[in-house]
Amino acid sequence: MTNWPEVAIIVLNWNGWRDTIECLESIQHLTYPNYQTIVVDNGSTNDSVERIKAWARGELLIESKFLEYAPALKPVSWVEYDRIEVEAGGAASEKAKLLHLPANRRLVLVQAEENLGFAEGCNVGIRYALSTGAQYVLLWNNDAITIDPSAIEKVINTAELAASIGIIGVKICYYDESKIIWYGGGRLSRIGMGVGYVFFGKDRLDDGSFDSPGPVGFVTGCFMFIKREVLESVGLFDSRLFFGAEDADFCLRAVKRGYQLYYSPQVVIYHKSGRTYDKYDPNMLYHMYSGKILFMKKHLPPQQWWLWRAMFLCYMLLIGIPKLAIFSRRSTGCARFRPIARSVLKAFQEHAMGIE
């Protein structure tokens, strides 16, 4: 394996064990010989951890549109850490249990014991990956799968095209509509009422129009392949960006350090977009709008920040909050105008004051 740089694949789980075991089954089919899968359970309140262990023992089958359960690849051995243990690098005796196993038959399972959000949940896994010498870190959403067994080889080949390439994204299609693109490259915009993710090809037919590799301005955290040196130079994700804008912030910081973001459509991922959370939940909205505000606060020049702040508040009071309440009622049948308004205004009050 010395000729194969180590890749750490980090999968974050929060009450989503059904998606997670399908994702892990997908990862098991990868042919790359030197990767370590790290599952960080982000304070699940259901029996996710036990379900993941049952899958690893070969006792729980997956449900999948794309994959067939592979009993020959079970059982999967795992070591288990809490957050303190894993961020200390884990125990040598535990690592030894996995050392001589094939990459697809070993798992590091971390129980964070509280919901740290996407940013800090990923950071827990990244710190462990760096401590074990991983040369690449791959953030892989638990609600995304691939059927390409050579996916890792392909993204590494892309990473080695140039020293300046620091972060790589791939083509992502919808899981339920596999011929429709979700992400075909992208760019960021700091104009508007929040972080502007412009996904090239979004909701368009995958007809080959987005099959050209090349530099992009944004790589989504759904599938983000990162060189070790980028993490050492740029740092980890901003943990204040609990959920929303954390990948955009990381990309922008990497670009400012001189790294290139690159789109590699050779690999296709199928993503269950929006299934892992209730986008109208007041607590989730608080974190999403906190992320939007903090991102703009970090990256806009002071004069533009003051102008954006005033425009954002007017927009949310007159248009944004009423629209969210209407769509929430249509989606869930619940009238949540007041809690939605409180959440958004709380985010504004806590994060839109002053300049950092």
C-alpha cells in the first residue's frame, strides 16, 4: 500500500442510519486499496449507532435503488471512540485491530454525543484523519452513493494533474432522478440575501453538457476531496457555521491561499438532496441563517457588510419570513410563522452586529 496514498473518507451521521448504511455499502465496493472510512455519529437521538453496527456484523440489509447487498463483504470490523479519544489520535491498540484488514472491511466509528453541526462534526473526523497520516480527506454525505468502484482512483488522478489543485468536486445527480444533475460544477456569489451557491447544470438533464473537467469557484461539501496540505494551510471548517455556508467558506479561504478548485465529472454521485433535515424546522433555520450572516460578515468589505446587513433585515421582514412560513405550511401542514420569525431574528441579532 505504500504506493497508494492513504485516503480518509468521513461520513457524518445524524439519525440517518438507513442512508448511512447504504452509503457505507457503496464505499465497500470501492477498489482503491488504501482508504479508511470514518463514521462520525453527530449525537443521534435514535438507535443509529446500533443499526450501523448491525450492518457491519452482517445482520442488517440495505435498501437501495442502485446497490445490491454484498454478504461476502461482511462482517466489517470496527473500533469505537468518543470525541475526546478520537481527537487525541485514538489508541494504538485499537488501531492495530484494523491494521491488516482490507480497506473495505474496517471502520472507525466515533460517537460525538451531541449534535456538533456539519462543520464541527466533519472537523472531528478530519483531526483524526490528519493524526493518522492521511494524504487526502474525502467528505462524503451519508445520503449519497456511487456505483463507480474506481471513484477514488479517478479523483486522485485529477488531484495529481497540478500542484495547485487543492479541492475536487465531482458530478452529482439526484438519487431519485438519476439523469438529472444536482451539481455539475459551481461558483459562489456574495451578492444577494445569502451565500449564493450557483450549481452549474442544476435540475438539467445529464446529456453530456457538463462532462468537461476544469477549474470551478465552488465545490459542495456533499462530496469534497481535499489534499492534506490544504487543511494544514487553510485550517479546518469554521465551527460557527453549524450548517450552511461552511463548505463555501472553506472553498473561499482555500482560493485566497492560492489553491485551485476543480470539477471532475468522470465520477458520478447520486444524492438524496434534502432528506436529512427538515428545512423549515425553526432550529435548523436558525443555524442556516446564522451561517449565511456569518459568511457575509467574514468575507464582505466593511462598507458592503453594513449595506448588506440593512438590506438583509428588510428583505427577511418583508419577504423572507412570510415566504418561509407559507412554504412551511404547504410542506408540513403546520403554521410556524412565529417560531420561524423568532429563529431568523435571533440569528440576525446574535451574528449581524459589529465587524470581525
